[in-house]
Amino acid sequence: MTQSLKRRFLCQTKDRSVRLGDATSFGRGRLEYLDENEGWGTVCNQAWTQSDSTVACNHLGFNPLSAYDAFPASGGDDLPIVLGGLRCSHQTRLDECERDYDWTPDSCMHSQDVGVQCKPPVGMRLLTEYNFAGIPSVYYGRTWGLFCSDNWNINAARIFCINYGFQDAVSIFDLIGDPATLPSTIVNTISCTGDEEYFTDCPQIEWAYHGECSQNTRLGVVCQVGKKSLSIVNPNPDYPEYGRVEVTVNKLFKGTICNKTWDQAAANVVCRDLGFKRGAQRFFTIGGEDKGDIFDSVHCTGDEDSFSDCRSELVPESRSDCNHTQDAGVECVANDDTLIVFLRGAGSYEGLVYYRVEDRRALICDQTWTDKEAAVACRMQGYECGTATKVVDLGPEVSTNILQWDIVCNGNEERLKDCTVTKRDNPTSCTPENIAQVRCGPKEGKWAPGKN
């Protein structure tokens, strides 16, 4: 059969009495009926109602519980007008409907040929013991059947899951077995972009009755329930906005992100989703020894409200384009309300000084750090005064992400940004023993606990 004929008669019932001609997409086209005397012809839209469309789509083999639309159709001038004056109600076939006995083909013109849009074109269900994962099944031609895995990918799964009422597809998998024990196949081949409204709008779809799959495979799908959960994993707990990104979906499946499609847009969405107001300062690759699944083909435009709206596919590491030495990482911009924080001390009143300058939050080298600068830092946290003193013993693991800036205060400023802050042209090495630390007090009329 030529490609033009395939397109012209894209939908047709098994009894070959009704079809859609010149279909522009699956389930949409000019309605044509096989008259026992005239052969194939068009249908007149005089007095055509929603009930007529419903019966027509049901006759074509589509889901009888769906909604349907009708429209004026063109291109049937070479065919006779063979049917009209229908008064359908709850019938399942057009030839079962009542008709106006005074209707004749001469009362219609081809400008009144009716077209129908059956949507969604098929019924669907998920054969599963779980409510979000299992074997996708479709209803077509008055029977239920399965998909072959030929050309099936995450884009087709995404459309199926969304049509079925889920937010997205998480992953796909093959089911291998004896054809005699597997259900019948009804879709041999399908190829989608992931942007279709219905999966039957996919540009390539091949239907079959009781067909056979190559390699005896059928497919399964895991659909997404609710939002994906994000976390930033960093061996250094003092730097919570920096590290490897981990994603959890359905409260069950967890994975890292492959860096092959990781970019600034995706990093911004991740940081905003985690509650950081201004997105990501930078994105990077961060190697690790982790095992487990990986989210491949992550794509965000940058305008998404949540990372759940970005596209991705969770796959085993053996099937991924990445390994865990290529996990994606992010450094989020700290929010204004966390401009400064003291960490690793005995309480919130003392510790290492983490401060944000030019959208970067890091430790401060203490080469210009005195009691004046410490007093301003403590004032930012609500304390009356403070001193520059060592309160934490540090190891070499904190020697990275240290700001090489000169911060000079007179001690009366309300915030460190009001002090003179100068970036060094030739920064010197800052070792852990040179990291700025502070002890604050009193607050709300009291000194810090246990301090005099």
C-alpha cells in the first residue's frame, strides 16, 4: 500500500463499513460510509449532532466513553454522498441509527460533508499491582491489547502516562517471555516527540490485531505521581547549597543526574525548586562512588516552576550515557535571609563565618578579620557585640571555597556589605587555621550560654 493510501484511509473498522478519509491525524478525518449499492461515499452533516459523532467514532472502533467533535470536511468531491439525515442516540453503529425518511443525497452538497475528531482515539488502562507502574494497554477496534517495545521510548511513555492522568513518565522497561503466554499486541510500532496531546497523535503509529512483537518483548512503564523530590548531597554539611543533585520520585525511586545535558537552565530550576530565590551560581560535574540509577536526558527550558516539569528518564547505570563519576552538581545562590551564618560552634552564637559576596557564599580568610569585623557579623545575627576568636579546630578538608577578600570595618556598621570590601588581585593561600571565626553576645539581654 502506498504512503498516500495509508494516510487517506488511516482509520477503518474491521468490518470495513466506515472509515476516515484524508485523515490529518489519527482519529480525525472525513467520515466515509460503505453503501451496499453506491460503494464508498461521504456523509452529509444536515442535522448532525454530538450523538451522531459519538456513534460514528464508536463504529470506527474508538473508545465509546470519550468526547467527540465534528467539522466540515473537504476533498470528497470524487465520491457520492451516500448517508445523511441520521438521528443517532445510544446506538453503536451508524447503520443502526434512525433516519429521516425524506432525506435524499440530492438534498446535500459536498460542502456539507462531515468530518469527525475522535478524542482520545482509544481507551487505556495500566495492568498492574501498583497504581503507577505496570503494562500499558489500549482499547482499539473493540478489543484491548498491548504495545510492542519496537521504537517505544520515554516520549511515548510520557504521553501515555499524561493521558492516563499521571504527571509524567519516570522510566520504561521490557517484559520478555513466551509469545503463547503474553497478551495480544495491538500497537506494533510507535514513535513520539513527547509534545503530542494524545499518544495517537504521534507521527508514527502502526496498529495490528493479534500481532507479534520482535524478540518476544512487550513493555512496561513507571508513571510519575506528584512532584519529584530534590536534595543536594555534600560531604561538608556546612555548605548546604553546594553538591551533587539527587532526585527521588514516587517516594521510591532515587537517582543522580547525568551531566551530558546538564546546563545552567536546569541548575536554575533545581535551585529554585529547593527554595533558593535566585537559582544557581554555577553548575558542574561532581564525581562520586555512588551506585544506583541515573536520570538521563534531563531537559529544562529554565522557565519551569518545578524540576518535575522538566523532562528526564530514570535508567540503570548500565543503560545510562553516564556513570557516577559524571553526576551533575550545583551551587545555589544563598537567599538574602541566609546572608551570614555561623557554623560548627557550640551554638548559633559562634563558629566559622559563612558569608555571601557577589552571589557566592563561602568561608572568609581572617587576614583582615578583627573584633570590629566580628562585631558587625554578630550584629547581623541579632547580637550586640562579638569578638574574633578561635572556637573550632579545623582539618584540611575545609581549605576550599575560602573568599580571598579584605573586609575592613570600623565596628559601627549594621552589615558587612557596609564595610570596605576589596577583592585581592593576587590572593594568597588561606589555610584552615586562617579562616575567620567569631563568638557573639549578648542577645536579648543575655550573654551566650556558658560564656563570660
